[in-house]
Amino acid sequence: MSDSETLKPARARRARSAQTAGPQAQRNLLRAASELFYREGVRTVGVDAVVERAGVNKMSLYRQFSSKDELVLAYLEQKDEQFFGYVEMSFAKHPGEPAKQLQQYFDDLVVRASVDDYRGCPFVNVSVEFPDTAHPARQFVFRNKQRLMARLTELTTAAGADDPVALANGLGLMIEGVYAASQTYGPGCGPILAVPKIAAQLIAAACGGAQAS
């Protein structure tokens, strides 16, 4: 084998490294982490598995994220953005009609929670894996849930609920129930499919019998 042939693999490695430098490496790592953490769990997935899936080396990971915990937080930030994207997409289907916006969210949630490989809420999953409530990942989960409850309360207030906080709390509990049922009974199970009708009844009762659907 000639010297030039021997050098080809090294050149190819350098080329791949250059292609995955900086922002591209970060995107690859976050994509890999998102897939692995959501499907297999944060604790069980090591950084070696993430870098292998991302197609980069471990040095690239630590150039982008100082630790696995920092990568986990970046994963949660990405999931947070995705989650509220779903929330606002549902609400946007009925502008100016808060009762229908609330109902639409449950209709759409049931569709997502009925996909065969649905793994539930990533924030619930992370909270189970990190029992220490002071851990940054758990604190992130708290903030995500608080933001959701605040958004629900905005809409229950706008919908004219007699007790907006109570209605928001009830709806929040149902959302968490969908997440749990999807993993215990299975995606698309009977308890999940019953949720839109129950949500409609709660919303209508709290908002003076107004039609929510």
C-alpha cells in the first residue's frame, strides 16, 4: 500500500471532523441525545452512546457541553420548546375562543399519546430519574410544569370559569394522567381516549355550561 493510500483514512477522518465542528456538532449531539434520552432514559445512556449516535468524538461533546448534566439541560430546553410549540399550535386553532382552545389541546394530546412508540412526557420521565429535587434537571421540570399551569390558568380565566385556578388544576391533573396511562395501560388505551369527553364536561361545568367543543 502506498503512502498516499495510507493517508486516505486519516484525511477522511479530518474531513468528517471539520464537517461536524461547532454548531453542526452541537446539533448532531442534541439530536442524538434527544433520541436516546427520550427512548432509553437519561441515566442509562452514557456519553459514549451519544457521541457514537451523533457521529462525533468525545472531545467534540465536551467542547459543546461541559458535562453530561449540561447536555441533559440542553435536551430539556429543546423538549420545552417543542412542548410549548404543541401547546400553542393547539390553541392557535381557535383564536379568541379560550374554552375551545383548552378542548383542542386535549384532542391533540390524545392523538400524540396514541402513537405506538409514545414514551410519555420527557419531563415526567426525567423527574423519576432524578429524585433529588434540588438537581438542576428537577428544577427545570418544575419550571416547565409551572409555566404550563400559568398558561392553562390564563385560558380558564379568559373562558369565564367560576374558579379558574381550580379548573386549571383539574385539567393539569388530566394531562399528567394521560402521560402516566400511556406508559401503564399503553398508548391509545381506553382511559386516554376517554379524556376529551371528560375535559369537555369539566370545561363546560366550570364555564357556565358553555360549549367547549
